Amino acid sequence: RIDTSSPMADLRLPDGSRVNATLPPVTIDGPTISIRRFGRQRVRRSDLLAIGSMSPQILDFLAIAVRARKNILISGGTGAGKSTLLGALAEVIPDTERIVVIEDTSELSLDQEHLVRMETRPPNIEGKGQITARDLVINALRMRPDRIIVGEVRGGEALDMLQALNTGHDGGLGTIHANSPRDALARLETMVLMAGIELPARAIREQIVSAIHLLVHVRRYDDGVRRIETVAELTGLEGMTPLMQDLFVFRRRGREGKRIIGHFTGMGVVPQLVHELSEKGIHVPPSMFQRAPEEG
């Protein structure tokens, strides 16, 4: 419902499209309506590879990390392709696992059979009946999930998500709006404080670095292609500073017409989690992280 007493509305159409509508006085010059449509077929990992969003090495590594139940946070700006990448990585989750997906507006499409989709709800005209993402994360923990996927972390649910990831609910996936991997960590810390619980900054950062294993930053480049810009591993805390090491980056070399020319390269660093995986019998070849020949 939208009227002068409640002049903004977010809706979902039967075909899955998202609609935002506003009325004056929120939009001064008159009513607006914005429709965000999604393709009939969702983008899969093979599609992302074909359009140059990532390299085969990055795809293989992230698939291994998802199967091995590592916690992955995807960061990026608006329209950078965070949700698309999230859905593509979630393809790897085995069909036998129970997945709980929490979103503000349901848009993530998955093929797995044991899937529970949950959606937040705004308050009604009387200001009652609101269901927040934090309510859903807390409830999801009572549903014996094998995986919890948070479509977008944007408030106090960050605290509950981190606590869940730190207490045995491994293999979590989520996205966050941020301009860089370092910015993503700062925003996550701010969101934890939005839960209204006074925690020392160091305690929050300790929770973050122990809960999040990999941070994948995506960006929509000015040629219109959405690419993974950085894949980084969180390795610990030094003083008050979370430590990150880049594993893969996209190196821009120039242009051919409108299209940006570049290449994905490893940084020559074998991540800590590779050693953890080898102890579990999961082999990840160190050559996967070698620098591309262009890097010298």
C-alpha cells in the first residue's frame, strides 16, 4: 500500500521483478516508479566465466572454498553483480544440505531441493508487524540449517551472523555494499554496532576475522562488464588492524575500443586455508595462485 501517509513502497511482481514507488512529498516533482527486472534464466558460473567476470583459477578456488564450508563475504557497489555472484557460488552447495536464504526482497534463485527462503517485512500502516533481517537470522538458527545465506548484510543482523559463523554454522555466504575490501570490513563493524550491544572495537574485529575466511570484491567497470576485482583472505588481527592478503586481482592493461583489456592473476601467495584443507585431504594445487606471465 502506498499513500500520502506512507509515500514509499517496495514490492515484488509475480515474475520476480522488484518495484520501488514513491509519492510527493518524498519525490518533490511527482510520483515515480522504478522496475528492476531479472532475466528468465539466472546467470551461472559458466556464464560468468564466458563473459570474463573471473578466471578459471578463481572459479575453481571459490568452488573448492564453498564445498569446504568456508565463510565468504562478497562486497561491491550498487549494480556490481554481488547477488549474481552469490547465486553462482551457491550452485556448488550439495543438494543434501539444508539452505536458509534471508533477503529483504527475495531475488536469489537456487536449484537445491532443501531450500528455505525467508523475507523481511516492513511495518504496516499502524507501525506494527515488522520482521527484520535480524529476526530472520535468529530464527534461522533454530531451523537446523547446514548453510545460512544472507542476501545483503545491512544492519544489526551482522552481529548474529558473525556469532553464528563463529559457533559452528560454517559455509555461510553473504553480500555487503562497499567500495573496497577494507571498506567492507569497516562497514561490517559499523553494522555490528547497530545491533545496540556495546562491544569493544577489538572484540568486534576479532569476531570478523575469525568468522570471515574470504572476501571477494566485485566491480562494474566502465565498459559495463562486472568483474571480480580482488579475492582476499583474512588472516588475523595485528593490534587493532584486520590483516588481509590478496590472492587474486584483476590487472587492467588498456582498452580495445570500448572494452577494457586486462587479466586476472594470482599474487603468488598460497592462502592459509589451503594448508587447513590439505589436513582434511582436500588438495589445492599451489600453482593456482602463481602470478600470470605478464606479471613477470
